Amino acid sequence: MNGRFIYDIASFLSEQDERLLPTKLATTLASVASFDAWSIVCFETDKAPTVIDYRDQRPVKTDYCESHYLEDPFFLAAKNEVLPGAYQVTEIAPRNFQSTAYCQNYLAATNGFSDQIGYICSVGDGKTVVITLTRSATYKPFRASELAEFQLIAPLVTVALQRIWTSRNELQGTQSQAPEEDVTKKRANVAFDSFGATTLSPREHQIVRLLISGESAKSIARILGITPGTTQNHIKHIYLKLGVSSRGELFGRFIDELTQCEAA
């Protein structure tokens, strides 16, 4: 278990703002292995899933919740009361999974599909909370060593999902009472914390925040105490990992992130 995971799980456990918990959990899991999309949903028999939070270019709240979820192996696993834990999608999916309509028309529809792992957690009253971590075709499938580590931390993730579900229910009773300005600020903070968090290194994530805040490469180098050349190299890697080619595109992706935070 690497040092970054220990640091991130400690950050999750000490987090006081319940709205940040889903993002904190996804960031923690990214310290095991990178992925470019994640979602946390609650499945309930004979009902459409409840989306708790997500960072995904696919239309989670529309296409997935309206129909595609019915073919999702994780929904079917929850419906069949599979034991809580970590599962690579191929463990619970049909043998020809990558040729199924669900995989072709939903998972692979945006940027292709490489692999997916999910954690299943029963929260009582016939409800099951699942977090899925998805790799597009720009990634290779998870390595055996990464899958083994995901399995190792399953008990911690299950407890984290239970906390997220409990906190969500408590927040629903108080959210309407919060001033709109405070809610907007918290959403912006969530977007800053989550943008690129599962794909970028901690240093790259730090630089992204400064870029979005309007800092130049030269000022970023001064703020972080690194050379301008090192800063430019980081920016090139950031653009490559996030699939953008300019600061304007980067800011556009951040606006998409902020929009998802408002929708979640």
C-alpha cells in the first residue's frame, strides 16, 4: 500500500465537508491506479438508480439512468445480491461483454472502453451503493498488481461508501437552508478539487489549479519554486492526459466539471 494512498485515505477520514467525500474517495482510489471516469450510484429494485456523484463525459444522468443501467453488470450484480467487495467488470459480466449493446452504445461510445472496476456496498433497505472506476481506450486495462491492491482495500472502500450514503441523506435535510452563495462556493471548491484528480499527479493537479486561476507559466514556476522549463513540461503532460491542446480548452473542461458538480 503506497504512501499517497495512506495520505489520501487519512484526508478522506478527516474531511468535514460531506459534499467533498465522493471526490475525496475517487482521488484516494486514483492513488492506486489512474482512471478517467468514475461514478457513485445507488441501485434499488424496480427503480431507476440514484446518482450520488460522478465525473464522466458520458450522459450519466440521462442515457444511463433512463435505460442503459438495466444492462450494467454492476446493477445486475446488485439486483442478484452479489457479496460486497471489489469486482473487475469482466468477473460479473457476460463472456462477450465488450460486444454487448451496453458496452458498445454506452461505455465505449465517447472515448472507447478499456477496463472497469467497481465496489459493491449494501446500505440496507434493499439499496446498494456502487462506485465504478472506468478506463477509456486511451488507457491499458488495469494490471494484475493494481487489481490486487484494489481488492486489498475493499473493506475500507465499503466503509467509505456507507459514510457517503449516510452523509448524503443527512445533507438533503439541511442543503435547502444554506445560503445560495455558500452553496456556489462549495461547488466551485469541489470542482477545483476533483478536476483531473484521478488522472494527474499531485504536482500536475496543483499546476492545473493555478492555470485555471489565471497564473502564467512563469508565475507558476515562481510560486512553486521550480524552473520555467519544468513548468512547461508539466503543462505538456497535463494537456496530454486531459486531451486538450490549449488553456482555453482546459478552462472549457473545467467549466464542464463545474457543471457536473452543480448537477450531482
